[in-house]
Amino acid sequence: MRAVVYDRPYSFSVRDLPDPKPGPAEVVLRTLITGVCGTDLHLHKGGFAPAYPLIPGHEIVGEVIEVGDDVDSLQVGQVVAVDNANTCGYCTECRAGRAQHCTSRTALGVDNPGGFAERVVARARKCYPVDGLPLEAAVMIEPISCAVHGVESLDLSPGADVLVFGAGPSGNVLAQLLLHGGADRVTMAAPTAFKLDLARSHGIDETVLLDREDPAAGLQVLRELAPDGFDVVVDATGATSVLQHCVSLTRNAGTVFVYGMADEDAEITVKPNEIFRRELSIVGSFAQAYGFERAVAVVKAGRVRTEGIVTHYFGLDEYEDALDAVRSDPTCLKAAVVPN
């Protein structure tokens, strides 16, 4: 099979490798499509603790082509979305229901071979049938499962007034889940008009265009929309320049929700007295746990719409182009690699 392989940060090539074989309770998938996300940009630079040699790609959809011993839940020919996280099930975190913090956690595309390859091995119990879903929808199941966990972490109050910074794929699907999860109004602010237009077509109530270089006018519009502040302000960008504005836009006793993934050494300045005096909460959400089945359900039910999110498709030999598109192409909302 052919695969993207990293030897070290910034250094990868497309190589011929032996076809993988399934172990007990595993399946081999012919990779149909794998999404490219911001995590892959961090991994490209050596962030997120990769293990080398590394085949990246964690948003995986594939067709079962071989099953290992003790697999009776899947059949050859089924199309599945893959939960890339493998957890032990018996550490303190797992037993407390916090599997995303498992002390022995591994992940396809991070420290195990991932989906930017023609074949990938996955645990059968981590594969969720998506037969009948378009591939552009199926490839969004992993990001949506993260959004499912995000909504759980936030514990949204019914009738909340929510602001989401960021109109990328993660912000789009999280905003839709918040909209259907009890929010009275969801406002989205971002610097790209076509992404905001898509979000509005997906049901988002208000959209505000922010100028990256001079956001003052857009921030003023947001303050006028919620003079007392928003109940919840979500950062789905991971940009410190955005996070810096979140506290001031949050109402008293409101919540700042850190959902986007910033660089590991990124810092912002927060005044502890303001958190104390205004009784603000700061909540984070990392990855997902137990969200895949519900992610499939909300897509099939139409609660989260995915049409128009994947805008760019690439082959394995175009992987560098895929990274460039996610990093800097203003016309790219979501890129995906089609290995076969």
C-alpha cells in the first residue's frame, strides 16, 4: 500500500509499505476518505506528541476488506467511520468516565498508523457503520463527535445567548449542536464571508464579519447585539488574538468555552480578579469520548448538516497541497484526502 510517512517534524514522503493484516478483534479498511484538520498542522510541526515513523490522518472513513479473529460485528464491504482513540478501560480516568484522558491513550494518526494511507487497521469496536451517508458527511463524523463532547462539557443552559468565534468546520458543527441543544440564539463571528454564509444556511441566527487586521468594528457589532454580554462565548479558532476578547464579551456569571486548539506554548492574559468578581467560568473540551454513535445519529437525523463543508479534495501525492490549503487557502473550508 501507499502512505504518507513522517520521519520527523516537517519531513514526510509518500512510500510503498506492506499491506497491513488484522490482529484479533481488528479489521483492515480500504481508506475511502480522510479529513485534514488543524491537528494535522500541529503534527506536521511536531506538536501533539507524535510517534515516528508516523502515518497521520485521524478522521477516517473506510470500507472493511478483511476481518480478524473474534470479529462478528462487522462484515466485509461495510463502510465505517473510525473512532481513532484507543483507551485501556481500566485506569482511574477510564473508570471515571473520562476516557479522553486515559493514561494509556493512543490514537490512529498520532502515535499509531492513521488514514493518510490506502489501508488502515482499526479495532472493530471502534468502527461505526455509516452505510448510506455521502462520504462528505461520513468524513465529518469524527469532528462532530468532538462537538458532541463539547456540548456535554459546556452543559448549556436552555435559552442561552451564545457567541461562537470561528466559522471553520469545528465551529460550524458545534454551533449547530448548540442551536439544537437549547440555545435561544447562536451568533457566529469570523473573517471569511463565504464560511459565514454557509453557517447561516445551516441555521445559525446571526453572523458578524470580523476584519483580521482591524476587528474593532466587528467587535462593536457584537457588543451591540449583547450589551450585557453573551451567556457563553466560544473560541473555536485556537487563536490567542481571538481568545483575548472572549472574557470582555461574556456577561456576568457567564462562561468562556475554549474549544479551538491553540499551540501548546500559546498564552493569553486574564485578570484573576475579573474572573472572581464577575463569577465567570472557563471551560475546556478535549477530543471526544463515547460520541461517535451520537454523531452518526445527529447527521442521519439532519440535526447537523454537512453539505458544503468539504470544499477541497486531494490524493496522497498532493498531501502537501492539502496542508497548504488548510493553512492558507482562503477558499478552503475543509480539505480531505482520497487515498485510493
